[in-house]
Amino acid sequence: MEFIDLKAQYAELQERIDLRVRAVLDHGGYIMGPEVAELERGLADYCGVRHAIGCANGTDALVLALKALGIGAGDAVFTTPFTFFATAEAIVLAGARPVFADIDPVTFNIDPAALEAAIERTSHEGEWKPRAVMTVDLFGLPANYEAIEPICARHGLDLIEDAAQGFGGALHGRRACAFGRVATTSFFPAKPLGCYGDGGAIFTDDDELADRLRSLCVHGKGEDKYDNVRIGTNSRLDTIQAAILIEKLAAFPAELEQRQKVAERYRQGLPNWLQAPHVPDGYVSSWAQYSVLARSGEERTRVMAEMKKAGVPTTIYYARPLHLQTALADLGHKEGDFPVSEDASSRVFSLPMSPYLTPADQGRVLEALQALGAEAA
């Protein structure tokens, strides 16, 4: 059993993907070939925004978004400590300072009340200028934008949506990558919409910002690549990866429906000693991961070991929150600063999730968990 079954997906889409890749090999436009623009149009249409700009990876997408907004030295960007390192890393790479706010214990996403308190505290202290909020749609569930957007408006902050895991999620019909002034996603192979290498994209309704982002992706180009009007970088989405993503995007709505069915089977079959993920009313998760909480770190260790013996893969997202990462030690945080994130990190683990996870294999996952029930109870 695969934790994320990319082989089964390729088997399903092989003929279409192979034809797309062969077309790139035939025309030879390996850099900025026509498939890149075709994919960008498809992504923008799917998410309901004016512009989608392909780039080399999801981390670049975050850094480019920050730079396009003019965020850098002396600026504070507010985000969650319970996510992958790239979120805070991008803020540091842009020259700004990550300021953390703790998470909601049910959704795992940034807590709006904690966010506003962090903004007010930072404004009062005066050392760093509040500039933006970078939300994360963790595990595929959009953040609480109904509360966060008004907070950003009150404090005059830009909102950046990190939807690296969120592509396909939605809130009251509004799709992920359509929130904030700019949004980003990743096409890392394990993501809900993933390519066969690295890739990313940036989304916005702001025409001027889109032009700036396109320039930044290609060495700050102006009218052409030899007219450089700003300092940019080399962050282009590879044409072959774009070709693969065109076919994967076409299949994505059906795959998203299958993810919902897998998640529902988990919801119905999980033993009650595990805390299942919660999707609030009006939300759709893209189920980038199906993450549950054990009752303690010790129980998590034991359960994962027993699942491995049963041939069921599990993994942990994320074992250490960002404020306790060695590379961010200069922020001055310590254990206890963000207790909800620390508690989640100590107990969370994820089960196999894929639109190609068969009911039989999922039954094996649930049976293995239920077999532990008597001991766990």
C-alpha cells in the first residue's frame, strides 16, 4: 500500500500524459513553451481569478509574492507555527520577520483571535512594521477567511494565501487560491495537484501585481529578457511539467470527488480514541493529508509502530512547530509560547490519502486501527 499512490494515478492518466509530453519533445519549446500559458489559463479559470503565473516551486511562489508586494527588511509578516518550514523560510528569504500566532485546536489553521492579538502586540511594540498576513490552508482546509479578511482590512495588511496544500479546497463556493491580494500553491508531486518534479504558481486579480510577478520570475525582465527593469530571479515553470499538469488539472475535479469519498469512509470508520479532522460548515477540504490526533505522543508512537507491522504506512506532519526550529532560534521563542501548535505536533499523524486509495486498502487501514482499539481504550 502506498501512502500517496502516484503510480495508480499515472496508470489511469498515462496515455493522456504521454501524449502531452511527446508533444513538448516534438516542438522543443522546453522553456516557456505554449503549454505553460495554456496551464496558466486553466488554473486561473479553475480558481476564479484573473491571473495565474507559473513558477519553479511553491517556495519561490511565496518569496516572489512577498517581493512583488514590496515586503522586506523591517517588515513583520504574521503566520502560523504549525506548517511546513517553507512558509516561514520564505518570509526570512524576503528579508522580513515571521511573527507567529497560534492555531485553532480543531481546524489546525491559524486562530483569528490569536492573529489579531499578535498584530496588536507587534504594532504596540513598534520594532517591526506589520505588513502582511500569510495564512496556510493546512492539510487542504482553507483558513478562516471570513474572520481573517476583516482583520487584515482593519489593520491595513496585505493577505497572502499559502495554498500549497489547499488547491481544490473551498469556502462557501470560493476556491482556494482566490483569497487575499495574492495566493500561491505548490505542484510538488505529493500535493493534491502535483507534477512529476517541482513546480508552483501564484494567483492574483491585481493586473499590475501580475505583471510584476511575471517580471520577477524571469530575472526582472521588462519588454524582453535583455531589458531588466528590476532585480528578479530565475523561477520558470518547466514546459514538460506544465504539460503534465494540464492533463492532471483536467482529471482533478473527479479526483477531488474521490478524495471526499475516501475522507468520508475514514470519518465513519475511525475508532473514537482518535480525533478525526473537522471540516466546518461551508468548507471543502482538498484532503492533501488525512491527519488525526492520538491522545498522547506515546500513543502515537505505539500506534504508528503497530500500523507499520500491519503493512500500513503513516507519517507525521509536523513533528516540530516552526517556532522551535533551530534555524529560527534568533526569533527568541521557547517551548510553551504556542501551546496549541506544540500539542498538535506531539500527537498528530497522517493516514494514507489518495483518490486512488481503494476501499479494500482503506479497509485494511481501518481494520488495523480498530484492532488497536481494545488496548487504546
